[in-house]
Amino acid sequence: MNNYGIDIWGNDNFIIENGVVKVNKANKPSLISLVKEIRSQDYKGPLLLRFPHLTQGQIDKLYTLYDNAITENNYQGSFNAVFPLKVNQLPNFLIPLINLGKKYNYGLEAGSKAELFLAMTYNKIGAPITVNGFKDKEMIHLCFIAKQMGHDITVIIEGINELETIIALEKETSLPTPNIGIRVRLFNQGSGAWAKSGGIDSKFGLSSTEILEAFEMLEKNNLCEYLTMIHFHIGSAMKSIKPLKNALKESGHIYAELKNLGATHLNAINIGGGLAVEYSQFQRTAQYHLQEFANDVIFTLKNIAKQKGVDEPNIFTESGRFIAANSSVLITPVLELFSAEYEAEHLRLKEHNPPLIVELNELYNDMNSRTALEYMHDSIDHLESLLKLFDLGYIDLEDRSNAEILTNLIIKKAIWLLEVDDYEELQKIDNKIQEKYLLNFSIFQSLPDFWGIKQEFPVMPITHLDKKPTRSASLWDITCDSDGEMEFDPKEPLYLHDVNLKKEEYYLGFFNVGAYQDILGMRHNLFSHPTEINIIFENDTVKCEKILESQKIIDILEDIDYDTNEIKDILKNKLDDNTYKILNRYLHDNSYLKTTWS
Ligand SMILES: *Cc1c(COP(=O)(O)O)cnc(C)c1O
């Protein structure tokens, strides 16, 4: 039975049992039971389920990995972690994360002023804050204010000018000076799709000449005591461990050199983020084991410290994707299968039909499992010829409709006849016989990385898993944009079930969507975020909390700065009261589709 690669990307967070996907926790509720409960409260359209217990699991895992490595190597430095806010700043994700991380002193990383405000407000006092990205004087001033509030904050400078601003502010204000970190521009490039974050021509960091210059400036201004951290980030979703090892060596030596130059308070190396998440349903992408990764970090830094005779540095990490990705699942209702319109009852066969139609009809009636493949190919050829005849004016619209219906019937029958065989036979014909599934969601809003960088996400039906899926599927969203499609890929085929949506519901789940997607999502066609729910496990019972309904149309329009009173006035003036009342109700709905059950 097809398990959609759940053993590759699923982390044991979800299991397939009795034909449905279940959450592998407590009494193992099925996703469909959660979906039904939420929908019974009249929330329709796509749903985003967040699972804080999975965030907790990842935080626990991260700290355990490094604890193990530290113990094993008798390492003297400490392990510290911060969550990079850019990965997911939404309150329903972030506030639980902060609470779950308290016992570890898990901190936050900010890359903009707005994110810094969040960190200053919600970060636990005493848990670290790191600040990356380009900064102006105001942003650096905010860091001084955060320090004044009692935060353990480190400003990581991206350039000499930022250090100049710190020095100026230190003189101008009476506020306490935050710790200073230096982002180093490494010679060693990262790996993975985002490798541009590292490397000699990277957008970020100081070259070795600039590092020396920065240190001299700190000395000259008596600020050496504030220099505590060396930082690098070689990119997201690292595929292999080698670039990290190279970066560790390079930055480890920079750390040791600076210490030996007199940076007495320098005590930490921040290795950035980049731990990979498995998104593929077909093969693992990360060529390392997580424990091996942590061991390598500790072992490499220990050796450099020993070689250069300096203290073993404390370690900071900023992995975000690893913490957040698996914590949410997007559930999309299937609205339509496009071949559904080609049912036999719609045939309008005449007394005298064109010869090719007669032949199609015979193929349909005569085919058996031995001839299925051949007849199917013949039917596709016939359809192509018939469409040409239509363009030339030789057959009419009814003939054309009959041709389309018969060909579809033949294809479906062929798949049904071939079902006894394995997928390989089907794979040979997949390209021609895809079924198109229309899903009630927007790819631009909910899976922006698929649109932007062709990032794949695990997808599978959440029910029907005790039946063999027989339709090679391409997925369409409801935006009016041809990019809102996930095409069938014969190399990594997606098979779904042949369902009758008049009789049964069918939902697809997209997994590992918790990192980056929420905030990168865009309102193309004015589709807003789906309805979100936090799924909480408490004493073995499961609860749906913090339901945040998808935005109402009127609010979406207000968000893009329309005067909604004007909109209402204009519409009201042109309609009678009763019609306007109905219209007003529609304005207060969300923008996803509402068919009988979706
Ligand atoms: C984006 C970013 C991270 C997080 O990267 P992940 O791949 O999500 O772990 C960490 N640190 C910095 C400086 C970043 O820019």
C-alpha cells in the first residue's frame, strides 16, 4: 500500500492506521476526526492545523542532541539556542513556542525592527536575544533599550558602519551597552538552495581585514569587554555536513585568533541555522544524522580550542526550519475531479455517428485487461484526430463531446483493469491520463515556497489509505493563475483515489508547512490565510484551541487600504435593501469557496 513516504518525512509524528492518518500522540486522534470537529463548528475551506507538541518535540530534540555531544566529549562550553523569528512570527505559533522553551532558556533571534520589538516584549528575561541583519541607528538604539530592560542581547554586526554606530551610541546615551557579535564572511560556502548566505561573495559579514579593523576600533574605544560572539550562517536546509565543518574550522580559528589578540570576553560561536528538514516523499535529502551533526560541531570546536590554547567556546544555534516545519499541517478539501464530467450518462450518441466515434465505442465495450493498454493508446490517438476534424468543421459539438467522454471512459476503465498490476504499468501511461484535482486553497497563500522556489512538500490524502490510489494526479488551486498548479511528475508520481465527491469527502494534507510559509504567503487574488487551529493535547485528551478564522472579504479589502465604508455605500446605493442585506452577508464571509461541503 502507498504510504506517501511518511517514513521519510514523518518523523513518527503521524501514522497510518485503518486507512486514515493519525496524530501519533495520546489516544491518536485521526486528522479526519479533527477536521470534522472543526468543520462542524461551521469553519469551511482550507484549515491550518498547528501542533505545539511537535514544536516541543523539536526543541527537546535539539537540546538533547547537544547535551549528548557535550557530555560525550567532556566539552567545557555551554549550549544555547535562539529561535529565528523570520521563520514564523505568528502569535498562535510563537507564544506557545516561547512558553515551551522556557525550561531551556530558549531565546529569540531578530532580523528587523519589528521582530526586535517582538523579542523585547515576549522573550523571557535571561534567555538570549541575537540581532542579525542590516541595522540603522534606531535599530541599534533599540538593542541598547532591550539591554536596559534586562535582556541578554547580542547585536551581531554585519559591517564596520554598524560598529561605528554602536560606538557613537555608547557615547551619546546613558543606556547600558549590549553585547557585540561579529558575523564573519567565510571563505567556505554553504550547501543547499540558500547557500548564498555564506561564502566570500556573501551579502553578509565582515572580511578578515574588517574583523581586524573592528577589533582595533573596539580596543581604541575601550569596548573590548562587549565583544562576546562570532557568528556565521551558511544557509538553510543544509544537505551535507562538510560545508558546516569547514565553516566551523574557519570561524573557530577566527575566534581563537581574536582571543589571543586580547578579546578576553569573547566566549561564544554562533553557528546560525540550517538544519535540514525532510520534505521529499521519495528520498532523504540530508546526508547526515542529527547526532553526528552535533558531535561534529562540538568535536571540531574542542580541537581548535586545544590547538590554540583558548577556552572552549559556548555554542549558539539559530536553527528555525528544524524547529518549526513539522508543527503544522495544511488540510485542503478537494472540490472537483475534472474527469467527473465525463460520465457515461452524458453521452449523446446519435443514430449515425462518425466512424471514429463508433470505433471508440467499440474499444470501450471490448477492452479487457490484456488489451487495456493498447486500446487506451488507440483511444487517445482517435481523440486527437477527432479534435482536428472538429477544427476543420467535419464533426459537430455533440460528436466532440462524445469523443471526449468515450476517451475518458476508456482511460478510466483501463486503469481499473490494470489495477491488479503494479504501478509500473500505470507509470508508462501516466503522462496522458492524469486526473486534475481542484483544491480549495491558494498555493500563493499557503505554499509560497512551492511557487517561488519549487520547494516540494509532502502531500497525501488523510483518508482512503486502505485503498489503492489509481489516478495519477495534478493539483490545481482556486486562484486564476496557471502557476497555481502542481503538475504530475512521472519521476516522482503522486497517485490519488478515484472518488465520487457527490457521495464522499476527500481531503489532502500538506505536511511540514510550519516554517516560512505562514509569513511568506501572499494574497494573490485576495485569498487570505486559511482558518487556523492549535491542536492541544492535555491529559490525553485533545482540544481545538485558538481558532482564527480566515479573514472576511471586507477585512481583506480594508487591509489593502480600501475605504470599506465607501465600498458599502456605493453598493448600497445601487441595490434594494434586501439584495444589499444578502450582499453584506457575503462581504462578511471569507474568500474561499463554499460548495455543498467544502
Ligand atoms: C534565516 C536564518 C536562520 C534560520 O535558518 P534555518 O534554515 O531556518 O534554520 C538562522 N540565522 C540567520 C542569521 C538567518 O538569517
